[in-house]
Amino acid sequence: MASRIGKLVSKNSALFLCDMQEKFRPTIQYFPQIVEVASRMLGGAKALEMPVIVTEQYPKGLGHTVPELDVSSYKVFAKTQFSMLIPEVRKELEKAADVKSILICGIEAHACVQGTVLDLIEDGYDVHVIVDGCSSRSMVDRMFALDRMKSVGANLTTSECALLSLVHGAHHPRFREIQKLIWTSAPDSGLLTGMPQEGTPV
């Protein structure tokens, strides 16, 4: 049963990386920053040996996962629905029976990320949305998607908070690896100002 207080334990957690594809690069708000945060989370999942689920929305038309994210060691699932929980992904989750908590980042926040979160919560998972690692074409869609996900019970958190929560303290054998990932603060992804930075699509 998922934790009601949202406590993270690495051995019971998995990372979902949603549709971080090349064709979205010109249109998604804060795309470079979202990629950087997703890379932190992917590095943390690798260090902590957590399951990672990667999806791509209609890759024939939208391209594959951006090269900045090395997903070569993971299965990548193609989909067309606005949720990562396609039958093939559900089968992967069944294999990882110990997983109770899902951390998710990617795009778009109001479409496939939100759809995945709703499905996961409906299935009884404890869901943690990495807010500095999710975005949309529109900041309005992004912000209201975060509100919607929070309202149904998702835990909204940041990449640094999530990574530190997974190791619990400096005693963890992989703490040094996680510390290197968060040594530099995560980039500004516009959550406080709601305004795009220079060089970011409007």
C-alpha cells in the first residue's frame, strides 16, 4: 500500500521519464532546464538502481528522446495515448512488485504527465511529481496541471528534495553520488515568476 505521507524509499521507488523528445525542443517552456533536471533524476535513479520507465509519444512523427538523456540501457515504450500506462508499461510494473512510489518528470505537464499521474493514483501508487522537471508549451497549462495533480493526491516536489529524500542521509552508501548530482542548484524553470527566460519560447 502506498504511503499516505509520501515518504520515499529508493528500493520501493521507480522513475518515469515522459516523452522527452527532440521535436518538443522548440516549443516547450524551459525545455533545456527541464532536460537538465530530468538528467539529474536519471542519474539518481541509475546510482540508486531504481527501475526506470521511458516513453515516447508517436516517435515516428515526434522523434526520439533527446541525446542529452542517455536511455540506451532502458526499454523505451512508444505510445499514442496521453498516459504512460499503456499495457506494456503496466506489465513492466507488474515485474517490479516492490515498487510503491513513482517519481515522474517530462512533458507535457497537462497532457501525458497529468494523465499518467491520474492513472497511477487510481492504481494505488504514491506519486511524486518533479515540478522543476515537468513543463508544457503554455505556462498556464503547466501551472494548472500541477494544481490538478496536487488536488488528487500527488506529492509535488523538486529534483533536489526527491533525491535527498531517496537517500535519507549521508550514511547511505550512494550519498556521494547523489551529492554530486545536486552540488549545483537546479536551473530556474520559471515556477516562481511564471515568465519565460531569455531564449525560451513564449
